[in-house]
Amino acid sequence: MMSLGVDTGGTFTDFVLLDNGSLRIHKVLSTPSAPEQAILQGITDMGLMDAATSGQLRITHGSTVATNAALENKGVKTAFVTNKGFADILTIGRQARAELYNLQPNPTLIPVDKALCFETGGRLDANGQETSPLNKTDINILIDAIKAAKPDAIAICQLFSYLNPATEKAIEAALTPLAYVSRSSEVLPTSGEYERGIATWLNASLGPLVKRYVDQLRQALHPANIAVMQSTGGTIDAKQAADHAVNMLLSGPAGGLSGARFMGKASNTANLLTFDMGGTSTDVATIQGHIKLTTEGHIGPWPVAVPQVDMHTIGAGGGSIAYIDDGGLLQVGPESAGAYPGPACYKRTTNNEQSSKPIQPTVTDANVILGRLRPELFLGGNMTLDVSAAQQALQPLAKKLNLNLTDIAQGIIDIANDHMASALRVISVQRGVDIQQFHLCSFGGAGGLHVCALADALQMEKALVPIHGGVLSAFGMLTSVKERQLSQAISGIIPSHINNNTNAQLSPEKIQQHCDLLISEGTKALLLEGIDKTSITTTCSLDLRYQGQSFFLNVPWMKYEIEHGKGALASIAQAFHQQHRHRYGHALSIDIELVNVRIALTGQQPSIELPVIPTQPEAKPTITAEGDHIYQRADLVAGQMIHGPALIAETVSTTYIDNSWCGYIDPVGNILLTKSATPP
């Protein structure tokens, strides 16, 4: 069976096909209003429609439907149901101020309008015991109110429901006939009413959009096997995707990290500082042998407490618009030209639009003017770049700042690079990571054009530009595994120092019992997707904190530690102290509180081997009239060394090697960049 990875981005939709060990790649412009149209167009262009509709094509794709709807606050009309007296919990939030000393802050966005917030009976205490039952009168009143409001979706978040979901399940059963329903005890069964409520609201408001889009795709490609990438880097069957919409917020970027990790292993580089520069945004992250996850992520202003890849995103991409601010300074982003109209050089506006709206200059236009994007090579010559349109777009900026076109273009590139370098420092240096032990790994359609400048800004001397880097997120879909990430809140104390202390509230057996329940639940879900039970790998971990703290650290939990009795708790306590000391510089001699149990279940890693490229003959550059050296990446051979300045062109991206850098081609075609002329 053939496998197709698809990454739907803000500007382009990328395709990577794996067929009998060979890779084919393709790109089409995205269709944001109906993402499935671009996917279907690409599948048709590649001649794969018959394979899909005959069940011979396995498709894994990353979707931006949930991401864009959340960022633009365009989810469906959603009602919020909670306990009496707590209707404003999502509006009040944590009362954290974005600008601490601003006495006149802008009003914060309200997730759910007050008219759509409903209170009902059924109250639990902090131990999950019922103190006020949910009766039929409460249910009937709630049903009448929901019917009058006519929401498209409903989010249910009751206090302490993560300890006892019975009340939420009763409300769910009553409201399911009226709209799409999400309940917090299923979406995120952990403590923290605000974070749990936001996650449930996001899941409810995005679920119908994801369902509509996925259903249309499944119907058009039936009976193709379709999986959707989750924010953790694992996949879920498309049939179940709508019920887990909040887990898809970093779907595409997670695919990129999966691909980067694979390419890093192929080049024997385990430590990577990655940046994925597309048309709309840039995502940065670190990989230290594995992809790091977090439960402290955000999407726009909202906290996302479900597990997701730990990355930082900024509005800097090839389509980022350059402009002069009120103070007369040149700025770049975060607004993007998107897929339509796109950069000026794409020439995608009609004459009527051009006459009524000025052309917006972008980072891509600046690269065209600097000669780093060649019109004859862009997308393998399948898409024309209009150099004069790029010049026309930048001319007003150059005139205002009294600069020539080359200088204003370089200024745009420098500002965009500065934004990305700052983001890379946030994810690495500011977290105590020694980036001198890392390779800077660039991918995305625009990443290769900026990799040398960013490495220089970070004082790094090693970089990696993967083969097929322009579509690495789509390639990463092929390397991903079927996965489930499950969690459950548990309250209990682990004494900081155990010396025959019989008063410990937790035992290893009790912890493992909760782990086993989650393992059973996750295993059933994976078996429904056709995973062989013997191939499932399980990882258990505990969220721990010092008693009285608000934030926790995640510590691995090994099943075999049960055999050591209380020694298991002592081992966990010691591991927590060490991790706390490493993260915060100190440890405390107080008891440790268990907050959550977490389980990760993964299927078998797909077997993919990159083809080894030839070792001769060495590719020769094309030398332009301006003296530029241009190589075709498909012609490069293993062991070849390329001295900058040079351009390396390929169908889906271009790499610019600066004059102080050298590029070494490794056996699978990855470019290892160094400041030295000696092969790495």
C-alpha cells in the first residue's frame, strides 16, 4: 500500500508520497475556506485518486482547520454548562494581566458570551463526593434554556468532575440530541477548572468544523485509510478526529518535528534546534533525541493544557508583510499575505483588486529582489515569479526611507531574521540549553534561505538542511505513529524522605492501578484502529509538585518499581528533587504531591529508509551573469562540498549558503552546514 503525507499550511499544501521505497513530492496553493479542495486537487495532480478510492492509499495529514479557527475566534456558536455560581469562570480566568503596569489595558477577549453560559445543579466536593444531586428539574430547565439559545455545540465543565464524571455524563446524555457535546471529564480529566474549561470549550467549538471538513474528505476519498496528526506528534484515525479537535491545534508543526527527528537520526545529529519557516509563521523547538511535550502551551490568548509539542510560534514567514510604522520605522509581520493574494511576486490579484488595493510587500518579495529566489527555478519552474511586481511592491517603502531596492530588501530580511533569532533564543538559551551542542535545523518552504544568517545571529557553527526540507512536515506524517495520550487526576502525598513511614497516603500499587486503567482505555482505542496489541509501547509518568505549589514537573514512572515497595516512592521523590533542582536551582525538604498520572501509548514505528544518493560525478554550478553560483539539489552527490556564497535550488525550496559557510552533502542528501571547510 502507498502512503501519502499531507501538510495543509497557510499558503501551500504539501504532499509526500512513499511508494515502494521511492519518494515523490508535490505542492499546491492552499484553499483556506475549504482545505479539502487543495488536498483533493493535489491527489488528482499526482494521479492518486484511483489508488485512494480503491483502498490502496494510506493518507496521514496535518490540518490547520482547528488552529486557524481558534486563532481567528471562528469556532461555532458554543454554549458553556457548569455549576451554579460558576458561569463566569472562563471570563474571569486566572486574572493575569498581559501588561502588568498598563493602567488602561485593552479589554480581554471573552471566550463564551454571557448569554450562552448556563448553570445547573449537581455539585461535587474536592474528593469527588456528591453534595448536591442533579435532579430531573435541573435537567429539564437546562434543556429548555439550551433549546432557546440554539447553540451548535455545548461544553460541559463541572467542578471536580475529573474525580467523578457521573454528573457530567448525565448532562451529556440529556443534551446530546440538541448539539455537538464535549465534557471536561473526557477531554481533560485533570485539576484546574479554568484550564479544563477552556480545553473543553475549544474542543466543542472546533469539533463541528473538524467533523465537517474530515467527513467531506473521507467521503471524497472513501475507502482510503485516513489518519490525522495530533499535537503530540502521533496520529488518530480520521473517524475519531472530531471528538479530539483540541488535540489537533499543532497538527502540522508536530509533523515537522517528527520529520526533523527522523532526518537528524539519518545524519547522526540527535540534538536539533529547529525552525520551520513557512508562508505565514515560523515555529521553533528543540529536539534532544526525542520530541519534548508540554501541557503549558497556548493558542492565541487561551491556555491549552492538553499535551502538545513544546514549541514557540511567531508571525514571521515568507508571506509576512513589511510596512513603515507610525514612528517611521520599518517593520515586518505578524500580518501575512497568506495564500491569496500572497506575496506580490505571485501576481495573484486581479486588475480590479490591484486598482483598489495597494500591493503589499513581503519577505518573499525581498528574497526575489536579492536574487535568492530565482523565477526560473521556483517550484521547479511550475509557478512564475514576477520580479517587477516585487520591485513595485517594495518601491514605496524604499522611497519613504530614501533607500534603494536592494537595501530595503536586505532590511526586510534582517528584521525577519531578528524576529526568528529572538524566538529561537526563547525556546533554547532562555531555558538554559547550550546551543553550541546543537545543529540549527531549518525546514519549511522558506527556511533554507535564512539558515546561515540565523546561525550567525545565534553564534552557532553547525546547521542541517534536510533533504525535501520544503515539505518536511508532510514527510513527517509518514514517520509518525498511531498514538494516545491519556491522563487522570489523582490526589495524594509522597513523603519527601521515606524512612519506614507507614503514613504515606499513596502506595506504588495504587499508582499502578490508575496507570493500568488508562492503559486499558488507550489500548482499546488503538486496537480499533487495527494496531497489533503486541506492538503497542506504553510509557507512564507522574505530574508532581511540592505541597502548596501551583505548577508541577513530570517524572517517569516504571512499572517494575512496584516490586521495590516503598522504595519506588523514594525513587520517585529523589527524581523529582533532582529535576526541580535542575529546573529552578533548588530543592525543598517538604512533602511531594501527586497531581496527575499520564500514559502514552504508541504503535509501531513505520519502517522508512531514505535512498542513498550517488557519490559521483560531482555537480557543477550554473553561473549567472551576476556571478551567482546555482546548484540543483537533485544533482548533488554524497561527499560533495559546496563553498558559499551559493544557491541550492530544488522543487519545493531554495537554500542560500552564505559566503562564510560550507555545505557538505551526506549519504542521504541532507546538507550539513559548517563554518569550516573541513567535512563534519
